[in-house]
Amino acid sequence: MSRCQIIAELATNHAGDLALAKEMITAAAEAGADIVKTQGYQIAHLSRSDPQYEWMRQCGLTEPEHVMLKAHAERCGVEYLATAYHVDEMALLRRVGLDAVKIGSGEGLRLVPSAMDAGFSRIYVSLSWGRPAQPFLGVNRGDGEAATVTVFSTVPIYPMPPECFSHCVKHEGWSDHAIGIDVAKMAIARGATHVEKHFHLVGKGCREQAWNMTPEDLGELALWAKLCAQAIDGTKYEGRWQHT
């Protein structure tokens, strides 16, 4: 069993403060994240009638800012990922140099063909309640090369009641909005290849929400992912136990 990849979702929790976003990326990397994720929405695609318009305007990232955060993530040893909500944002994120893209449950499968046309080799897409998805594995991108699509199950309730987990169709990935990390641990133990969860730093000016994880939570989750992989593979773990 390959170890589950942990995605620390910065979302807009950095409040538009690039220094804070970099600090979050550093903390996530040190805690054991494999991937850090921001949001690639562009203000021009938002509706002024949206109740969160002003907040989203404050937190929106420009193309040069994505480039800056990607470079910082790479220096920290983690992959930089962003969510696209519109066809135009696919092109922007490709210019930034991303090889992978995330599509949220609001857009779902509708944007997968656009992501393929843009040339992403890895596409992550969330589906509400894990509804059934057609197989996309190995489909061709716009340049004819193969792309892989990883489907995440999610429940778009914030915070998500833990019992909702049992009612979801299970796909390869899990996008977690429950309080704490117990549900994320269950997803890993059941074989999830990727788990994403919102992330914040306490007392640093982040947008702190009940369903976020802290660096301490992230460290525990990353260790759990390692233990699950090693337990299933029957491999040695730090000299304490070994399959015989």
C-alpha cells in the first residue's frame, strides 16, 4: 500500500497576506504535508452579489503571487496545488507551472475536460456525497498524452457531522470537513490515496474555522498515514515491530 498523500488546504485562510501564506506553507511542510493547496479563483469570475465577495476579493491571488508561493513550496519540499473554478483559471495555473489541478465539488466533472485540454497530467476532482463517477483513468489530455483523474468524496457541510462519512460512496480521495482528524484517519485506514483538509495556524491572523487542522493535527495525521501504510505492507517501523 502506498502511503496516503496529505493535502494541507490553505484555502483563503491566509487572508490575502502573502507572508502569512508562506508561513503556513512552511509549517505544513514541517508537519508532514505532501501537498499544499490554495485557490486559483480570479476576481473577474466572482459575482458582486456573493455574500463573501469582499472576503474573496481580499484573499484572491494573482498569477505572480501563485508563482511566488509555488517557488516557496518547492523550497520547503512540498508540491504546490491550486483549485480552479473556471476554464480561464486552468490556463493561468498552467502558466504558473502546475502539472496538477484540483476541481471542487461545485464544478465537479464539468471542468474535467477543460483540465485535460489545458494539459494537466494529474487532475483531482471532488464529488459531493461521493456520487458515482465515470472512469477517467488513463484518458488523453489535449496534447495526446495520458492524464490521470483522482476522484475525492466529500460532504459539502461545514462542519460535517462525522456520521455522514458512512453514507458517502467511497472514491480514491477524501476531502474532509469534519471537526478534528478522526474522520480523516478513518478514510486513510480504509485505503484513501489522498486526504485533504483545511489548515490554519493558531493566533497568527489566519481565518480559523472549526473544521481546520493545526500543524499538530497535521503531524498526527501524517504519522497515521505512515503507520497505516507500513502496517498493511508488514514493513519495519522504526525498529519497534516487524512482520515475520
